[in-house]
Amino acid sequence: MREEKILAIARDVLQKEKEGIQAIIDGLGEDFIRAVRLILSKKGRVIVTGLGKSGIVAKKIAATLTSTGTPAIYLHPTESLHGDLGIVSRDDVVLAISKSGESDEFHLLIPLLKRWNLPIIAITANKDSELAHNSDVVLEVKVDKEACPYDLAPTVSTTATMALGDALSVVLLFEKNFRLEDFAALHPGGFIGKRFWLKVEDMMLTGEKYVPVVGTDADMKQVILEMTAKRGITSVVNEEKKVVGVITDGDLRRLLERESDIFRFKASDVMNRNP
């Protein structure tokens, strides 16, 4: 395939996905607001469920909700019928994702959820589906055509659904006054978490076992052994155990450049008093 053709196909896919998201933007209205209000009214979690590609999107939406202040969990429609319904509580709200809205698994799952009086928000392309008819709120994700030339592989529809999930997550973030500090608390291993929560005392080493220390009268052999055994640098302390200077690997190299016999020096002769 020629380079021009490769780029033309890629641009066509992205253009279709852009149009799919634009259709969602144009269609936002009262149903979306009702979905937000419904989630905020419940004290439990958002149970996000879907099968196949919709299931993959559901997992991503659940993860985004959870990391932005709205506790959520993914429920596999099939596994839910074999014990996983145990994760659901009566304080939860269900977010069910299905393009057709007619998945066999949902035919079995939805009545069980309704029996518990759980509110259901459906994301589907088919407002006349059984899923839509059994949901409290329906968010329609209807695209003209998938990017796949056979109009089969979920592409535009999954992108639009994921974008709608992002919109829902961020609106809830604002509604809950979820702050940057809150985000950092949920991401302690990431850059933001370290920026907010990691302090010098969390990283520093203490005690003679880890911290290289020599006295001001230590000879250079002692200095080199201490630096080699520990951190490639050593602090120098006086008789009161107060740090009065440091000696680094660079200090040793510079000393070697100047002097032929470095072992006649003491730590106090070589240390940097103002590091």
C-alpha cells in the first residue's frame, strides 16, 4: 500500500471518530443531567457492566470514575450470573453499556438488578432495545457508521462511548469538588502523588548503618573506605557530632590531580565546608 493511501485511511478513521464524538456533543441534554443527578443521589458505587468491546470500555470508564472521586467497579455480565452479583449493594447505581442493547447476558442480568430496585443508566445505540426500556436513564450513542469498511468492528462507537464516560467522570469530579490534592491521594505512585505527598524525610536515610560519617581527624584511608562502603560521599563531623563539611568523589579526584601523596591529609583538610 502506498504511503498516501495509508495516511488517507488513517485520516478517514480519525475523521469518523471525530464526527462520532461531535454527534455525542450535539445530543447532550436532559438525559445526561439526569444520569449525573442519579449517580450523585446514591451512596454506593457505580457498577459498570458491558460485554466484549463494550466491556473493555466499561472497565476504562470504571477506572476513570474511581480515580476521579466516584467509586466504581466493573461487573462482567456473564460472571455476574455465577456469583459476582455479590459485589453489588442496594446503594449502588448501574451503568450498563451495550451498542445493541439486546445482549443475551443482559436479558438475564437486568431483571435481577431491577428486582433489587437498583437504578440503571444505559449507554446504547438502540433506544428501542430491551436494555433501554428497562433503564431509568438512557444515554444514546448512535453513530452513522463504524470506521471499519464493513461497518462491523466497534471503532467509532467505542470511542464515542469512552468519551461520554470521560465527560460523565469529569462532571462528577466538579460536582464533588474533587481537588488536585484528592487526586494525588488516590495516585500516590504517580508524579502528582509524589509532588504532593512525598517529603524529604520519606526518602532520606538515617543512622550510621546507611549514612557515611567520618570525624575531622580521620585520615584519607578512612575517608575512602567509608565512601566506598556507603554512598560515594561522606559527611564530616566534629567532636559534638555536628556536620561541619562533606567530602565527595569529586573532591578526591581534584585532590589526586593536585597532590602525589593524598594520604598525608586529614578529612578536615579536604572537606568542603560550604557544600
